[in-house]
Amino acid sequence: MLEVTIVYGFINSVILALIALGFSLTFGISGVANFAYGSMYILSGYAVWILMHKAGIPFVAAALIAVVLTAALGSLLYRFVLLRVRGMEISEVIVTFGTGLAIIELFRYLGFTGFEYTLPVFTDGTVLIGGVYVDHQRLWIVVIGVALAVGLYFFTHYTKLGLAFRGIAQDERTALSLGINSDRIAELSVAMGAGLAAVAAITILPRGTISVNDGYDVLINAMAVCIVGGLGSTVGVVAAAFLIGYAQMITDAFSGPHWKMIVSLVAILVILVIKPSGLFGKQKELEERI
């Protein structure tokens, strides 16, 4: 039991980090909490399935197309909707949540429910790790999750575009004075966040079936990880993912899987009461000092 909790707790933590990276990136750069994030996750999964089964496109090509299309949707969402309400937090929440709800309910209306909506695993087989059998797909999740987290850190710290992202996030007015187009950077951040949601979906969904209800679970988990870790902090996302990930596995082991989502909700409530900025966030403390 202990070995299973340790191994699968680690995998569950990486899954949560992978899910939350795109949400954290978008909020950290643009300041927009994209409540359509969960629907974009589901949209990309269904897009791959449709491209494979209706258009006859191979899985790899379908996955790449789905990532590009989802990123493009994020860009369009910002350009034609968010740009007009940016800075009005309540309006941002309403339009993104409304968009996400519309996407999810559209798939439900079109009849995309059932066990036939699945994505193929990357490779078949299992390996023995610490006395626990782990399938190849979960290993792919770990590899891709770690690669994306490390890659995102280096992107934001050592590339010209990534530094522009950080500049806008830290001081938008100063960045504007240096010729950085804040709206363009914000649009790119929403697009990249949506693209990361698609990558997460294509990597995680082969473990089971695609369900429209998963969109809500993905949004809640992404929010929990980002709020606990500190919105906009990649290090915080990783730390919070492991904290919540292992808490979910322990809860699963002793209380059953139906209590796992409660862990995310409780984590949100506790951190908002104790440290509203999150474990690695500084926004609240700065506001209080000012």
C-alpha cells in the first residue's frame, strides 16, 4: 500500500502540475483567470478524436493540429472578447466561464458522451517501479510533465519573448515604455496557456475515456494548484501539485476516490484563509505594504 501511494502519488502530482501549467502561465502574464481552461482541455481531446475517426488523420498529426487549433482559439478569445473587458475582473470571469460552459454544453448537446470516445496510448506495456506496476502512458505523463515545467522555466528566464512575458507580468507600465506591446503579449499568453491545456489533455486522456464533465474537474484542480502555489509562480505550481497530489492519493486510499476532488476544494479554502497569495505568491503582501 505504501509503495503504491508513493509511486502513484508522484504520478498524480505530475498530472496536476501538467494540468495547471497553462492556467498559471495565462494568469501570471496577462492577469486573466481563464475559466474556459477546462473546456479547452476537453475540446482538444474531442478534436483529436474527430480528426482521427472522421477525417482519418493519424494520431500524431491529429494531436499537433488539435494543439494549434486550441491555441488559436485562445488567441481569438483574447482578441475578440477579453481585450474589450481586460482589467474588469468580474467581466473577465463571466466571459471566460460563459465561453467554457458553452463549449462543454455544446459537446453534450451534440451527443459526445459514452465510452467510445478514447485516445490511443503513446506506447503499450508496463514497467515495475519500486514493486509497483506502472503503465507506459503514465511514464509518458511524467516525462512530458517534467519537460514542460523545466522548459517553461527556461523559456520565461532565458528567451527574449519569455523575458518580455516577465516584464509585462512584473511592471506593465515600464514594459510599455520599453516598446513591449502588452496586449500582444497577453494574447500570446492566453494562446500558449490554451495550447498547454491541449498538450495536457492529449497526454492524460489516453488513460480513460473523454468526458465532458472532466472539464469542470480540470478547472477546479488547475485553480487549486495555482491558488495554493501562488498564481503565476511555476515553482509554486510544482510544489502545490505535489502537496495536493499526495493528499489526494492518501484520501483515495483511506476514504475512496469520490473524496479526491474535496481535497482540491478544501485546499483552496484553507490557503485563502491562511495565505491568500499562495505559498510562493507575493501579490497580496505587496498590496498590503502599499
